[in-house]
Amino acid sequence: MRNYRSLWLEGAVIAVALAVLPALFTPVAAQAQASNEVVASVDGQPITERDVEQFAASHGSTISTDDFADSPEARAALKALIDDQLLHQERKKFEDKVDESQVDKYIEEIRGEQHLSDEQFRADLQAHGMSYEEFRKKAREQLINSQMVQSEVLDKIQISDAEIKAFYDAHQSELTIRQERLRLAQILISVSQNATPQQVAAAQQKAEGIRLQATKGLDFNSLAEKYSDDDSKARGGELGWFEPNDINDKILAGVRNLKPGDISQVIRTKYGFHIVKLEDHEVPGPRPLADVKEQIRHELQDEHADAAIKKWAETDLIKQHYVETIYPKLY
């Protein structure tokens, strides 16, 4: 079963929503230019033949504008345009639910998964013809989309305990941990190789002070962002998952006996002084139902998601708006 739910439908909520609608365009030979004749309206806002033609063109298709009312391609394109406008209006309700810190975190998660520094990430975007500002705008839109679909669709999909138990019983092999893994976060106070004894002592004292703050309840990720000398500071010190053989021997010894959520003593390596938090620890063997119950619930919600989005977009959402169209029974 997939490692589940960092962000639902990464970057493609609206694409998924539109994909389950029946608005599939079939490219045809170009016809006469569309007119400005009104063929539909959404909440009093008119949609013309030309609007439909331009919408289809923006999605890489050409529609017949001759005998517009009898064209299956035009009918499909009009429905897709109406659906897109309805979704756009719905998104406005969620714009104030996404703040800049959420966008920052989302971008850092994406950058962290690619193991790129901020400079490398921006250069990669530029190489693909996108500025950082454009990417940030798209990231915000994706988060708004995710909030909308989560609130309007996924949260309303009810999954019973019986369904969860049945899934658990049927997927035992996927829910069995076969390799030990540890998920770590760290704060590094670096020490140069030619540091004086006084500099080493000062770095250790600084690390001990930071560890004390963390053990007293201050947020570890915030402390990492503020104090760590490691590149992971941009991700709140998050390092990700490791198998034991991939972990520095001294770090492994320092976290081996910790419980998830615990913070290590200050650990000295050739890089400096590390304060390491054990975020999670997977031990080989069957995972208890209680540990995976919410993961399974989300998995089952995703299985129902396409049908639920289709119903919401075609049935529930349309009821919240006033739509008129030249096509009878378009909805």
C-alpha cells in the first residue's frame, strides 16, 4: 500500500475533477470562426460560442462551430467550460484558507523530495521555463484546490470500521513491515576541522542549550529552522526515512533506544554536534490495525474519490448555481 497522504492529489485536483467529467474533446477540422451568440450562462454571466471555441483550443482541441447546437464536440466543450467556471467560483470560498506559510511548507516538501538546495530548485524551474514566482502561484492554487476537494468531497466520504477491518485482513502482506526503517530529524551545530578547542566547546555548549529547549517542549522544527547549520533546516530539520545501515554509526547508536518523539543526547561526529529526533520507527512484523487505521481510511476514501468528485461536480455543485444552456439535459 502506498506511503499515504502528504498532500492529496499533488498538483492535480482540478485536473482529476475534470478528467472524470464526460467533456472529452475530439479534434476535428477547423470550421468557420465562432460567433458571439450566447449559448449558456452561469449565475447570470453569459458564455458565447467564441468562449467555448477558445476554451477548447486552450485544451488542445478544435470544435465545429457550424451548426453549434448539433455538434457533439461543442456540447462536450460547453459542459467542460461550465464545469470549469463552477469549480473556479467554488475555489474562491477557500482562497483565504491558505496562507503564505502553508505555501512555503508545500514548496519545501517538494524541494526536499527532489533533494535540491533552494538555488538548485530555482535553477531547475528556470530550465523548465518557469519562474519561482509562477511556481509559487501554482503551488498556492494547488493547495486551494486540495482544501476545496478535501472539504467538499473527501471529508464527506464515510468509511465504516467494518470496511477498514476487511481491507486490513485482505492486505496483510502489504501491511507487514519487512525492513527496519527510522525517520529522523536533526539540528546540526557544525564544527570546522581546524576549530580550536574553545570553538569546539562553544559549539557543544550551544548544542546542549538547544537540546534543552527542545526537551522542554519548544517545537523541534522551529528550532532547526532557527539554529541548524544543515541544509535540512529549510525543512525544519526533517531528514526522512533511513534503513539502519544507511545511518552514521554514532547517530544510530544515539537513537537506537529512543521511542518515536524522543530527542537524543548531543551526538558528536566529524561534522559537529547533532541533536536528533526520532520521528518514527518501523520494526519488521505485522503492523497493528490501530497503527494503520487512519491510513486505511484515507486509502479507501481515495478509492471512492473519482466517483465522489464526479457526483459533486455534476450533481451537488450544479445545484448551488444558476445555469442556463441551449442544450437540453446537459446536466
